Amino acid sequence: MREITLEAEVRDQGSNGIRRLRREGKIPGIFYIHGEDNITIAVPERSLNQLIYTSETHIINLKLNDGRQKSCILRDVQFDPVTDKPLHVDFQGLRSDEKLTLEVPVVIVGGIPQGVRDGGVLQHVLHKLRISCLPKEIPDHIEVNAETLAINHSIHVRDLTLKNVTILENPGSTVVAVIPPTVEKVAEPGAVPVEEITEPEVIGKGKKEEEGEEGGEGKAEPGSKKEGKAEPGAKKEGKAEAAAKPSAPPGGKPAPGKKEEKREEKK
């Protein structure tokens, strides 16, 4: 495995110091190893690019400004969700006699697979594999030869063999596969799709009609209502007759003519 030397400075903890470091183009980080105290450090951002933007795994020789040197790997990188710039890095220390767990990139080799030459489509499913091994056995990457891979065939984790390395992924997981091409159905020229027109079903239509007939029998026809009402001419005649008759004086007193007749009889 390739080893990269990275220079870093020991820093003091504190949010104000972190802001100052980022303004100076440095990324805050931490170094940790089992059985020792953690060391807070700062690394130049440009030096980290060769470790972050790569498809290989490296062992890092970390040189601190106080004279100490640490062998480690890049364990984790935190990125800004807006600018996508690194915000913080974690370095895990290595011991020669202690196994560690890490992820290693998967690289497809062998040129164009046979299934792709036959019209299939290559699918790279797992881009990294989680493994466990001693530091000296860490591979730069894991090569998967897909040269003879035919259509509808795939390579699984159980098909890979790595010396002195244990793969911790599910053995049945697919690493790479070749699938048939997707064929879209094209309508024949001149063929017009015929849509079947179905009449919507009316629920309760007959019931409403029966209710309407029963209601019609119980109600009088519009013409019969007009017959029951008095005609306008008849109302006027009745009023004229009432006007012709003298109305009785108030208080129930007899008319003046009747009073004179009674006086003559007494005489």
C-alpha cells in the first residue's frame, strides 16, 4: 500500500480557534488510537485533497509540529452541506499487531464485459467494501474482473477472494452485474388506439322516477289549483254588492227610518 506523509500542527480546543484556522485555509481534525489520549490537530486543506478525492486507500505518516510521528488512516471527513468543503477530519492510529475495520474502493477491471458487447448494460452496485485486516495487509483497492460477465449474470461478494483480508459485507450482495437493455414498445405507424367508451352507470335512477310518479299522484295539478281560486271578475262583483248595502251604524243602533215607525205606534 502506498504511504503518504502529511504534516499537521497541534492545536488548542475552542470554537474561536477553529474559525481562525478555517480562515487561514486549515482544516481542524483529531487523531485517536486505542489506549492513548486524543490529539487535536490542524491540517492544510490543500494537503488533504490527495486523501479525500481519490479512489484508493492510503496509510498516512502524520508528522506533528512537536516532533511526534503517527501512522494512521483517514477515517472520516465532514463536509459543509452548502459549499461541500471539508469541515473536520478524523485520523485513526494504527498498531502493527492489531486488526482494523475500514472501507476499500472497488475497481472494475478486464475491459468491456462480454454482456455489454452483446448489448447489455453494466451495473456497478457496490463501490466500496468493508473489510478487516492488519495494517500491512490493507489493499489500495479491490479489483473485480468482469471481462467474461454475460447478460443476466453478476458477481457477488462470495465470489471474491482476498488474501489475509476478511470481507464483512453480506455474501449474497451483488458487486457488479450486466442486465438486459430496456426495450420500449413503439406503436405501429397509422395505428390509432381505440378507447372503449363505457356509459356511466346511474345508481338509483329508477327509484327516483317511481318516487316522482307517486308524488305526482298525491299533489294537485297546476290547473286544478287555478280552478279552486276565485276569478278576478267574481271578486269585483262581490265587492260592488257589499258597497250597495248600507252598513249598520256603529254600536248596533237601528237605522233612522225604523225609529220613526216606533214613535208613530206609541202615539
